[in-house]
Amino acid sequence: MQNCTQEILVGFDEIKQERYITLEEQKEFTDFLENLGIDSHDLDWCATKYEKRKCISGYDNHTKKTNYLLCGSRGKCPRCSMAYATSKANVTYQSIKRNISDRVDFDLKMNQLVLTLPKPLHELDKKIFSKMIKQFMIELNIHAYGYVIQTRHSSDPLANPYHHAHILSLNFKEVNQKIVRCDYFFDTNKMRNIWKSIIEKNTKLSVEGNVNVHTEYASVHKEKGRCIHLLKYVYRYSLEDLFKVQVRNHSINYVQKSHFKEIRDKVLSLIDEKKPKVVWCGLMASTKQKQLMKMISDIGYDWQNLKSIKLDLMIKANTCQCGLQFEEIPYETGLYNGDNEPVYPS
């Protein structure tokens, strides 16, 4: 077993689990649900209890870890929904970094593209929309990407359906059975023209003016935070948007906006809604994994699957800075007193 010495471990900090929302926000959101007649019992106690664990070395000055007991009601609890999106984003980021970025000889970029539709097509059939997305990516010569079709507008999640696509692409392609770098920065005017043409071709709708297309990119190796932010967006629940609009930003007060029963039904529909799935395509498709491994390295290597990466991240999260694990049994439990409230820009 690895040895730990007091001399090199003085001043270790306490690690506290991310809380995502404040106690005040938690109460305001549960009150919002209760006022609509929607039970929020689990959300009332989510993360109100903590557990503290010490390093198994036994030294009091080693890192201590504080965890919170979560309700696990993803899609209904904003805290657990945000925790899920963060966890999925971290695992996916590590998969891309370890399996691809760390093994190619260029700076791999993650590019986000957002495709929207004209108002008459906001409820376009998702199968047609998916076909259009793939046509767009072929036109841009993008070979490795994933996309998710979301149906709600983040600024007004209880409004009528608003189908739009978030696409995450990576700047590599295959040339002579080798992985090589390709473009990651795209001409937005060209993108708009391509997307407009695809819309008109597939829907027979004559589009007046420009269509909306958004793009931004980040380095997988150098900009971990930005990449995880982009990934969190495709894994998020619509419940997070409802929480931010109603509670955090106070941009809409749905209780006062419309008839009580109508709002209640819309909130229940959002909570019960199945989270849209991220679809990986081209060289990022699961069926291409063996081919991708071979193209990156002729000698081959062990591809780290999502399950093993998730386990690895869990082990690291429960490891003291000295390299030893935290004790399984907490040395202290209690009620959270607000000593770790998240702070957000006003």
C-alpha cells in the first residue's frame, strides 16, 4: 500500500461536493411546484443532509470529503438534473480526450453548431429533421459528430414546441485509412445558405431572408471547461430551463402568466417528457469504434469505454490528494447549514 507522510500533506483542503442550487432557490422551486398542486416531497430534502469522510491514512490534516444525499429525481429535481448532465459531460469529455485527442498529432477541436427552423416548421417531424441534419453535415464535409434534437426553447420552456438541433463535431476525418485534421471554423454565411437550401428542398417551404445558424469551438486539450459546458448542454433536462426561467433568472412567472390548470398540465408534461437522446454519427458512431482505433494507431491500443471511465472518475473523486481512498463510513453526518452555497453572476 502507498505510504503517506505527514510532512508532505500539511494544508490539504476539504473537498465539498457541488451543490448546483442554493437553499433559497430550492425552497422557491418546491413552493412553485406545490402551488401548482405538484408533490415536491423528495425535492424538499434533496441535499439537506451531508456526510463527511476522512482519508484512510488516519491523519487529521489530510483531505476530507463532504458529500450530500441526493433524491435522484432527474427530470423533476433541478439539482439532480444538473448533476446528471455534469456527470455525463465529464465522462464523454474524458472519452474524447483519452481515446482521440491524446493520441492524434494535432489540436483536436470540439465545435458546436446550432440549427434552427423557421416558425412554420417548429414542429417538423423529427425523422425529417434528422435527415436534414445529416445532409447539412455532408455538405460541410464533417465526418465525426453527434447531435440532439431538442423540442423546448430555453428562454420559455413551457411555450409551444420549438424543434432545433445542437450538434457537436470534431475536426478529424479519414484519409488513406489514417486520421487527419480537417476544418473546425466555418463560414457562417455559407452555413446559412446551405441550411436554407436544405430546408427548402426537404419541406417545400420558401424561406424569406436568412435562417439562424450558430457556431463556436473549443480545444479539447486546452479548454476542458468550455468543452464540458458544450457537452452539458446536449445532456441537460428541460427541467433545468424551467428552473432557471422561473427561479434563478425570474424572467417569467408562469404562475401569473396563464390559467392555473394550463400551467400545471404543461409543467407535468415537461417533467414526464423523455429526455432527447444524443446520436453519434460518422466516425463517432459506435459501429466505427474498431475502425477508428486502427486508423489512429496501427499498433492498436485499449479503447477506454464509458463504463470504465465513469468508474475511474468515481475512484478519483473518492481519493485523497495523498493517493489513498476516503473511508467508507462517514465520521460525521448532519444537516446542511448553507456553508457551501453556489455563487452565480448577477
